[in-house]
Amino acid sequence: MAWLGGVSAALLALGTWQVVVSGPFVAADWEYHLWADANLPAGLAKWLLDAFATVSGERLFTLPVLGVLAGWQALRGRDWRPLVAVVAGLAIIAVVGYSLKFGLGRTMPYTGVDVLFGGGRAWPSGHAANAAYTWAMAGILLIGERGLRPRRAWLAPWMVVSGVVTVVSGWIMVRVDYHWISDVPGGWVLGLLALAVSVAVLHGDPPIPMQAPWALRLRERLFAGSRR
């Protein structure tokens, strides 16, 4: 996964440079915003789009998914690495993402202006980053090589589905004029950078043994009678 981290970091740096210099990468942003602003969905369609985007990319929903999967795996294996891996990935999204958001201050499209240092937090899309990271990482924790129920044949289809969910979620953010077009792929590569870090931690050696008494008691209660 080192190659994925390197490529993602390079693409994020390239996209950031394009945003700063108003390069070709952001050329379509304004024209699409004008169209989207004049054709915003309403009623049930708007509610459904918002609901899908919220469930797929908002931390209120994505954090519990990863927390439960990583926590369960950590308790079963008496190894803190799954939780450390998720924390490391989320830290990448938070530190890198918010550094760029607050550092550049790009305004959101619904403000009607596209300027840097305007107090906005458009680039990169944290929502897109959460979606890209969460559903791929959930598959790794659940059915990956060191997951709860390793199923090698199922991992590729899972990643395809998670990719579709991520793309649709990102499209919604642009369609309802919450983000510029360029913000979304910026979020995707940030999410992939976080994923690369998490997988490196998860597959690292040696284990991080679980020795805290409260954790061991919890494990005993949850897995009483199991072989592990």
C-alpha cells in the first residue's frame, strides 16, 4: 500500500497547486456551479440525495461503523492495531484536510463566489474523504486478509461497491451545490492517503497486545465460550 500513499499524496499536492493557481483542474467549477444553482433539486429528490450523502459520508454515521468494526476486531484478537489503524487514518483526514481547508479558506459554491482565503472550507471535500476512506476500510476490517471474517473472493466486489457509493456520494455534493467539482476528487485522494496509512498500521508487526484490565474483562464478557 506504500504506492497508494505516495500516489495519493502526489495527487493531493497537485490538486492543491491547481486550486491555488486556478489551473485547468478547476476550470469547470464555476460554469457547473451556475448550472447547479439554477437547477437545484427540491422536495423528495433533495431529501433523498441529502439522506444518501449524509449516511455515506458524514462522520456521525461513518465513525460508528469503523469504531465498531475496529473495536470488535481488536477485542477478538487482543491486539490494539485495528483501532490504532483507524485512529491513524482519521488523523490523516483531520490534520491534512483541515490544514488545507483553513489554510486556503476556499469559499463554498453556494456563497456565490470562488475565492481563496475567504473563510470557506471547500478544498478538499471532507465528506468525499470520509466516504472514500470509510467504506474501503470497513471492507478491509471485515473481510480483508486480517479482518473479522477474511473472504478474499469477496474483497474485490466489496471495493467495487464501496467505490460506487463513494462516487455517488461525491456527485451528490456537487449536484446540490455544496462543493465545487474539483473539491470532490481532492477529498477522494485524501481518503485514499488515509487508507494507505491505516492498512500499513493494520498489517504492521509486531502486534500491540491488549493488556488493559478493563479491555480484557470486556473481551471475556463478549466472547465467553468462544475459542478466541
